[in-house]
Amino acid sequence: MQRGSSERELAAGWEAEAVAVAEAPAAAAVAAAAEPVGVDSGAAGEPERKAPEEQSKERARAQPRAAEEGDALVTPRPPPTLPLAKPQPARVRGLCPHRKPRSKGRGCRRSSGRSADEYCSQRRVTVDSSKARTSLDALKISIRQLKWKEFPFGRRLPCDIYWHGVSFHDNDIFSGQVNKFPGMTEMVRKITLSRAVRIMQNLFPEEYNFYPRSWILPDEFQLFVAQVRMVKDGDPSWKPTFIVKPDSGCQGDGIYLIKDPSDIRLAGTLQSRPAVVQEYICKPLLIDKLKFDIRLYVLLKSLDPLEIYIAKDGLSRFCTEPYQEPSPKNLHHTFMHLTNYSLNIHSGNFVHSDSTSTGSKRTFSSILCRLSSKGVDIKKVWSDIISLVIKTVIALTPELKVFYQSDIPAGRPGPTCFQILGFDILLMKNLKPILLEVNANPSMRIEHEQELSPGVFENVPSLVDEEVKVAVIRDTLRLMDPLKNKRENHFPDIYVDRKHRFPPVSDRMSSSVLQLSKLFIARSQKLKQPAVKEEPSDSEPASASDANPNPEAHLPSICLKQVFPKYAKQFNYLRLVDRMANLFIRFLGIKGTMKLGPTGFRTFIRNCKLSSSSLSMAAVDILYIDITRRWNSMTLDQRDSGMCLQGFVEAFFYLAQRKFKMLPLHEQVASLVDLCEYHLSLLDEKRLVCGRSGTSGGRAPDSGTPQEAAASAPLAQGTPPACTNSAHKVSNSRHALS
């Protein structure tokens, strides 16, 4: 109780100080306009105005006191040529801009004459950690290392960063930055992830072969049975193993292995809750005869433009029983086949270790060192993992954009978002990475439970977790620092990369000019007077940047490596569904909706010139009704009626296959996307011209001028624009990353 009360008192103090800082700019302007400008009060501030009898005493003490406290000298300056402001009441003039009595020796921080950029470069970033939950300990350490301000009980004023523990909707946020994207929790669930990856597998089957073949239960149970029977009939020696994962399960809950679709447990799953059944990877890479997986932390910094970072180190979670290929005898051995930490920690063979290279949880870097000692090409392993991460995020972003515009419509106030994702990856025996799942809320705990006696546990710090997770959270905050640009502008010589600096003076001067410049510099240094150092204000403690112009000098290099847009050229051709999502959002009509109505779908067909003699608008309506009805029966979200993004993608595939019959599917879709974007650009250009000329009194017509119709006639017949050629250059194994 004492610790909580002290933290609340500290938070209350910070709150009062923050209120004062927030009111400073407006009040400073009022006070500056009200008082006569005769001296420069930027260095030491002006003393408090007192009664006449006290002013004479104050004048007698003013000069010695200023000398003792090291106040800067004040010099007269001419008044600025500004319009005279209205006189303010005496109660305002007698207060500093923070609404506090003026101190005798030092002025208010915001009235100290510092520029706005300098003020922003020296104030500390504020973080609301009241909803952090299990990541709170690692977050506190990170904030302390960054020397930022934490508000553990929330704050009435806006904070720079809000750290939520579960979802974007943990609290109502209207500004700043929040560490969750709306819809991310729904997008990485087993069924939704499988559907998103399946769309990409249909377009680029060889590029997305890192995700096991999956079937969604109960909707695709009959398809699952039929495909397994067909493969077995063709190859009687094939003895597959499948793993069943509940859609809403976490921490290994409800996961089990089966050898045949007729397994009785599968029948129970079909009746209880939706699930995904996948092919089980029977030949994983083993270390110390144990199966393990990799937890990598990925920062999705932005959706538009897409920015992805990958942590340079991660965690390796080991099983606690030596691995054997699945058989009817060992299918139930959870500690042999499942790598989930939350399961294996209850095994008697689980080993807690503070060493990064031993125990049941190790750093991924220690695994790479061990593989490197055996001659494994570590760069190739990392390259494949980076490729897997980028392709997976590309598969997730289209629907994330739909969620984002629903919760934060364009043109309305709202926060910006970022999120740390946990990628669970399995290395096969041939070192090929396989995606197991993506976690929207990866565990950021830096402690583990240790059983003291049967049923009695205590939390013990885990040095392995702390080494990896604190670095990920701290460096995520560094990348999202809202004041970073201000500091970079204020200290350009510190933050600008060496390769972007100007060349040395000696490289840009002749020898004679260089000698004269050196002589001039030497003489000026002799005449140079020492500057008086300004003291920090009482209203706010000195920040790290006051003592050290580089506030991050004490921190290690950032552990997060940018992989997109760094490698955008290798992967941009995969973003076809992303472009389809942009079309979908354009025709949603009402901001905040997530499903396309029949009118919006008809407008899409009409504006993109997709209707023809073989595809009438009546056929378009039938297509819309059939696809929408099927997808609405498969999804649980019935908040809005209409066509979801996945239904729109299915309709788009159908239209592309009708219009471009002789091309592979990905080229058909790319050609149709180019065609739609081309016609919409013509329409936008026409509306812009009509708006400028003032001839358009209302809505611009959908059909273009005869000249535009003639220019687009070849496109309507199936000829894609010339710009589509780059989208069709698809090749395999071209993603070697430096």
C-alpha cells in the first residue's frame, strides 16, 4: 500500500507540472504582451512584481544575488515592431506563464527566450503505462533507461505514447501514439491468418510455401477429408500427421495431433468451436535431440507507408522431451511435439537458466552461433526469415487497412499506431523456416514462475527474457519517439549520419585559402569570450539533453533492423491484394464501415468500365448477392451487412479470370488492378478539371469525354496499360537480402 501511494503522489506531482507546461505557451504570450519590453529576460527571467516598499529592498539585493546565482547579464534591446496588445489584468501580470508566482532568481522556463524547437528538444517524452499489464516491468525499465516520464495511473492531459496490454480499444485515445493497431487481434487469429495467407498462396504459390497447408473447421471439413483420401489413394505409403489448433486458443490450449480425419477428437472439435487443421512438420531441426521454435519480435511501425523492423535477436523455446517422429504411440506426448513455453514450464525436465546458450529457453543468437560453428550459412537463414516476415505482413496489411479506416477515418482526429508482433517460426531439418503463427500480444514478461513446493510458486527474474524483451521495447520507443525530429534538427551534427554530412573543409578549399582560414580561426579563438551557461528552470528538472546534447549517447545501438521499405523493390510486386484493398476502401462510401454495399459494388463496376455485353449489371448484382451471402455465413461478425474485403477479393478474381483468360492468375489480377486504377485516375483528373473550371455544379459524370473513351478503348478490350509490365516480372528465389 505504501508503494502504491508513493507512486500516486509522484504521478500527481508530474500531473501538476504537466498542466503548468501545457498552459505555458498561451499564458507566456499574454504576459509578454502585457508587460513593457525593456530588457531581455530570456536568460534569467524577471523578478516578481512587489509592493513599492518591498521593491526598494529588492533593488538593493538584486545585483549581488544575480552575481551569486550566475544569472546571465541582461542588456537593453529596442522594442519589437508589433501591434500593441490590450493591457492585461494585474493578476495575470503578477504570475509567470505557468500561473505560479515568479521566482526571485529564475524565470519561467517557457519565458526564458528559448525557441519552440529547443524547448521540444529538451522536454521529456510522456508515456501512459496504466494499461500495460504483463509488459509493465519491461516497459518501466525501458522508460527509465530512456529517461522519459511514465504515468502509471494515467493522465488527464494527452500523453505522447499510450502502451496498451491487449488491444487498441483498451482505452479511448484521441491523440498521440498507441502501441496497438485496430483489428490486429482479429487478423492474426488462426482462421483469419490462414485465409489471408491462402489468398496469397493462390496468387503466388511458390512464394508462400512457408505456411503449412491448412483447412478451416467446420466449414472445410468435407474438403479436408476428400483431399486426404485422394492423396492416400495416389500414394498408399503416405502417412501424414495433422495438428489441430482452436481458432481462439492461446498458449497451447486445446492443441492436439491426429493421424486421420476420422479421429474421434476431431468430431468433438467440430461441435465445440472453430479450428484450423494443418499438416504437421515431421522433420524439424533438432538441437540436443530436442525440438524447438523461434520467437522473433517484429515491429510494424506504419501501415501507410508500410514500415517493418525485425529484432536482431529473439528467443528459442525448447521441448522438454527428446523428439521422435509422430506415431500412434507418442501423439499424446505434449512435451515432445509442442514447443509452447506455457506448456513445457510444467514439465519436470524444464531447465531454468540465466545463460543465453543453455536451458529450455535460450536466445536465438546462441542458436545461430552454434549452427555457424557447424558450417551453416547464417546469412542465408536470416535472409529466408526476413523474406517470410515481409511476405506475411504483406498478406495481413490489406484487411488491417480496412480496420484502420473504420476506427480512425481519414480527416478525423485520432492517434497513430504501431505494434510489436511475435512471429513463431520453426526451422526444418533443411533449415527452411516455417511460419507457425503470429501473436498480436506476445508475452513481454521478464520473469518466470518457480515452484517452491507443490502448488506454491514465486516469480523469479529471467535474465534471458530481460536481455531480449527490454531491448525490443526500449528500441521500439526510440523509433517511435515523437520528439526525435525536433532533436535531430536541434543537434544536426550528432544525429546526421556520417555519409550525409558535408565533406571536410580541406576537401573543398585550395591550399592558400585553407591557410588563411586556419589563421583566421586561430586569431578568433584568442578573442573568443567564455559564454555564460544558463541554469535550468525551477519549474522543470534538467533533462538528459541539457547535460548531454545527445540524449541517447548512453544507450546501445538499436536492436531493430529495418527490412521494409529497405527491401521494397524485391517484394512490391506481391502487394496486389493491398491495391485491391485500396479500391475496396474507395467505394465503401460511408466512413467507418467495413463492408461494401450493393450500390458501392455497382459504382465500382461502372467507374472501372468492367461491365460489357457478356457481363450485364444484372449479372453483377447476382455475383454480389452470391458472394456476400456465402461470406456472411462463414464470418461471425454480423455488425454490418454487405460484402467484406475477402468477398471483394473473390469477386475481383472472378472478374480478372473473365477479362484476361490466357494469363496466369497473378497476371490476370495485376492486369485488372492496373485497368481499374487507370480508369479511376482518368475520372479523378476529369473531376479535378471540372472543379477548377467551375463548370461542374455537382457530381462529375462517370463516363469520360469521347477522347478519353477512345483512349481507353483498347483497355476495355483487355489490353492492360503499359505500366503493368513491371508487375508481371515474377521470378523465384530472387530475394537474396544483403
